[in-house]
Amino acid sequence: MEVYRYKAVGFKSTGPIADNFKALDFYEELNISGDIINAGKAISMKTTKVTDVNIWRNYNSVKNNIQHLKDGFQGGITWNGKTIKYTTPEIHIYMPKDKFTQSIANSWKNTLESLHPQIKFEISTLEKFIKN
């Protein structure tokens, strides 16, 4: 995904900062000032086989991830001495194509964005972006 979806359109990975950067996987770098990375979009990428949004959103890992994004909205998220400040947090959720329908995607997006209006949610399949 990193190569096909995010780096292909100019996003940077948080991997060089930390293998498990808190809540963020990719960001759109605007500028850097010392240890502060100013970004536009900041993306958290999630995968799931769950089709019920109410089950998914109640996993502790998901609740923590969303809370970290909200907490970082004001001052950014700091990890390994680097702070990424962002203006537009997004969570991109990927399902296997045999689980995904546009109806499920629309339902998830509506539910999640009504609960967390400051975060943009995108629901899709991995197969849509991976090229053979």
C-alpha cells in the first residue's frame, strides 16, 4: 500500500521516524522546522475483515487510535523526538474485496463521520490500489 497508494501521490511514511509511530502511518509534508513536521493530511491506515461498523469502532485499539488523532489535532503527535502537526486527519480503512460493498462503505463512512466529524474516513479494498 505504501508504494501504490501513498508514496505514489507524494505522501511520506512515518516508518523512518518509528516503526510504530503513534496513530499515523502517512503524512503530506508541507515543511519542516527542526523536529516539527508540518503536514496537511495525516493518515492512519487500518485493515479489517469486520463488516459491522459498531463492532469495529468498539475495539480498544480503534478507540485509542481515534483518540490519539483527536488529541494530536491541536499540538500534533510526538514520537521518537519528532512531532507531526497536521490540519486534516484521516483514517483509511481497507477490507478484503469479498467483504466490501459500496453499501457497507457508505454506512461506515456515515456512522464514523457522524461520531467523529473532525476526522475524514475512507473505506475501500486493498485490491483497488495494489497493482500486479
